[in-house]
Amino acid sequence: MNLANFETMDPIMLMSIVNMKIRDEFGDLENLTKFFDIDQQKLVNKLAAAGFDYLPEVKQFR
């Protein structure tokens, strides 16, 4: 799934997809955002607005 349109995605679905991709393919948020060429802070802000924070120690949004 291409995350280029993350700004219009449902935040719960987005959080699930991002966590899965970090776990299965990218290892961390920085690698994921670089690969998809998306603004990391915008992604973090969108998910934060829905109540999800990125926890770097576990490499997940919760």
C-alpha cells in the first residue's frame, strides 16, 4: 500500500498500516517516511490528532 495519500486516510487504518509496515518492512519511522517520500512530521501530527503517539523505544504508534 502506498502511503502517499496518508493525509486523506482514516487515522485508525493509517496507524495500523504504518505500524505493520514499520514492523515488517522498514524497522523505524524514519526509513518508512524516506521510502514513501512523505513528511514525517505531518504523518506524526495526523496520527497525534487522532490520539496516537509514536513511541520510538517500541517503534510503534499507540
